Amino acid sequence: MKITTCRTLLLTILLLTVYQSIAQDRAYVHRVVSELASPAMHGRGYYKEGDHKAAAFIAGELTKAEVIPLWDNYRQSYSFSINTFPGKVILRADGRKLKPGRDFVINPANGSVDALYQLKWLPDTLTKSHSVYAIVDTSQLAGIMPVLPKKLGETYRSGLKGVPALMQIDDNIWWHVSRRQWPSGKVALKVHPDAIKPGTASVRVKAKAQLLENRPAFNVGGMVRGHIQPDSFVVFVAHYDHLGRMGNEAIFPGASDNASGTAAVLDLARYYAANPEKAYYSMIFLLVSGEEAGLLGSRHFVENPPYDLTKTRFVINFDMVGTGSQGLNVFNANANPLAFGHLKKLNGQYEWFGELRERGASCNSDHCPFHQKGIPAFFLLTFGPENRHYHNIYDRAEMLPFTRYEQLFALVTTFIDNLPQLPWQTPIAE
Ligand SMILES: [Zn+2]
């Protein structure tokens, strides 16, 4: 055996040993994502209680992992209002039916509508929304729907003052959710340029909207008790909710966002439950809802924590972690420079990710409510060209490779293993 071959073999054995002792479970993670992103979960939104079905599934997984429930049935309940589209959402252009979710979306704040509009195509050269008013007389818009070019930005999201109905042409058909409903008569659509010919004369829009007020929602969580400092906590958090369905045709599966993070946290729960000696501090596995509606689940948790929140040593939030060929975004890195320095050192040592990208403290996911309470928190988000689907109907389980899953698991568990020894790891002021 040549020396180089021998060294390669030794290195392979060493790496295998590292990964085996780390014991992440890729097959389990794929299974969880397939389940959560399946049509039976209705996109984990509000249509046919998709989010409640997901909560029951997650509680079942925590039960099987035999972690300690944080609440009865592992569930913390709260409520919020949300606008939904329980029936059909129909758009016909000159009589031809467009496919919801693929060809168009309706603004999630839209109320019910059943109307025919004559289209008024505005020039492609428009770049400022106020210049619309030079072309359009807002007192003459009854039954008229102006069609706006993509360059006007997210006009479809906010609508235009004095313009009751509008269509925006955009090749990025993605959706979001709304807790409010617009007054009746106001309509905004986003339509893919391949789905409607310029010069199309009229559209018929039909949608039934339903504002669900104070609808019940659930955070789901369990714990493995720490064997050295059980009264200090590490929180692994991910949101399991997504957008649900826009009408009964368009489903937003949310495999990347955020079945991927949910699966990672459930895998960590199984790992710490099977290796309790690894839990120096108590480990919390928290799957929150209401993220897409404005971080509502994580906000509810920090306002109503099941333990003394000031005893939290660190929070790791996983949101969209199914790629990683190019690296890992670490949001809040700037806010925790020493912790980020350590994370970078570990990554440099083991070369888990090509790049750890240092990101600022943006309030774009569930780490934010913890951070605002003064608790050190990172938000991890993988990046790479292997999956860029975001908030669309293509964000499906089979599109998600989990390119660097073993590396992500190793990075996080090693960082948490090292946490008690880090010199900056002082108790949080009480
Ligand atoms: Zn999202």
C-alpha cells in the first residue's frame, strides 16, 4: 500500500468516526421534510388546518424521541388573525384560465372579489410609481385594471393609492401571508409574463377570502435535561409553519422554508436524547409557528417562556438549511463577535463550509425576539445554487439536496460542546 493511499484511508476512517460519533441522521431528515412538505400538510398554513397537522406530527416525533415535554402534549397555544383563501382563486385572461401559483398570485391581503376588468397596459418605461398618476386618471378607474411593469418594484404588495385594482407583471411569482384584509373592491395581482400576452383586453378575477380572527396556533417543544448545569439552557429553534394554500389549487410546500430547519431541530432532539451525556446545559428543541405572519410564535415564546429566559446561554435558529455548496450565512454574527470568531475557527479547522458569511443583526427570522431580549443568538441559513426556490410552488422536498447537512450538524454540535469552556461564556446579568 502506498503511503498516500494509506493516509487517505486513515483520513477516511477518521472522518467516518467523527461523523459516526456525531450521529446525525440524513435519512431521518429527508423523511421528515417529505412528510412536512407533502400535500397532506397543505403547505403548513391555515387552509384545512395544515399548521395544526404539522404541530401534531412534530409532537409525535418529540414523543418518539422521548424528550421531556415543555408543555402539555408538547404544545404551547396562542392565537392570531390571518387572511385565507378557502375556495377557488380564479383568473381568466380574455377567457383563458391561468394556473394559480404558477402563472399568478393574488395579494394575500385581498378580500373576496368577483369582477371583470378591462386592462390598461402602462408603458414598460415606467420606473417610478408616482409617474403612474401622469398617465392614469384615478377618478376614471371603475372597471379598469392598470397593468404595471416589473420595474415599479413591489407595487403589487402595497397597492397604489387611488388605484383600486392593479396587475403587476413579474417573472418571480412568490407569495406571502397577511394578518389583515383590504377593504372590499381593492385587488392586486402579480402575473408571470409568459402567462399573459401584452395587449390582453380583459381579465375576470374571482376569489373567496376569509379573515380568520384569533385563530389558535401552537409552538411545539421538548427538552433534554443538562447533566452538569440543568438550570442553564441552549435553544435550538426553527419555524415549521409556511404559507399554506392559495385557494384549493396552489400549494406552497415549504420544503426549504422551513421543513429543512424543523427536520434539523428534530434530528438534534433525537441525538441529545440518545446521548444525554452531551447535554452539559439543558437542551431545548423548539418548533414555532406564525413566523411567516411576523415571528409571532417566537415572540409568544419569549414573552411566555417555560423557564427563566435569562438563563439561556445560546440560541441557534435554523431557517432554510437544505443547501450549503457555497457556504453558510450566519445572521447576528456581528452582534456576537466572540461567538462568531469561535464558530469561524471551528469551521476553518474542519473545513465544513467553504464560507461562513458574517451577517448583521436583521430581524428576519425567529432568532430576533431572543436577540431583542439580550440573549446571544445565531440564525443559520445555507446558500448555494442547488436550490433557490423561495415562497413558491416549487419549494418541494425532492428539490432539496441537504448538500452540507453532516457538516452543519457537526458545526452546531461542536460549537455547543465547546460552549461551557469558552472564556466569554459568562452568565447573563440577572
Ligand atoms: Zn418564509
